[in-house]
Amino acid sequence: MDPVEINAGRYRLRQLRAGDLPALAAAGVTAPSRYAARRAREWARNESYSWVIAEPATGVLLGEVVLGTDGTIEVWTSPADGFAERAAVDAVARFAARALGLAARRP
């Protein structure tokens, strides 16, 4: 499946971009280039699906949400933002149900 963007209300869920690497490093991700490449491979192989949680107007990375093929959802934001996390999880759970037929398991 090709990567898709998701409108999550006040947030936009999109794929990682090269410009996100400094924000990933600032959030504590070790080796951001390898991390982004791994996420792209996982999507291409249908092993998991990941999205950046982005501020829609600026595209600034606020966090990430990942959907496993078993329906498990993982999410993080930096700094912690419960509202962004809930919005992302809700949007990904809808995607899981509608596009993949998965019953999402929320964190």
C-alpha cells in the first residue's frame, strides 16, 4: 500500500520527510536517517504504518503514531501533548478499520 496522509482535525498525519530529521534527533531518536528509512521500509512491506503528527500550517513534526499489522497503535509527542496523541490515535483507528479492516488496539 502506498503511504497516505490523514486529516486528524487540528493535526495532519503524514509521512516522514528529510526535513523532519533534526526534530527526530531533538526528540531523542538515535540515528534519525536510519530510523526514517526503516519506517519507509516497514510501510512498503506492509509490516507497520507510521505517520508524523504535524502542525498543519507549518508542517512541524510534533510526534509520531504507528499502526502495527495486528492493530496495535503506539504514539509519542515531544513535548507530551495528550490532545495531539488522542487526535492521532482516533484518526489512525478509523483508518485501520476502514482501509485495513483492523480493530485497532489503543494505547
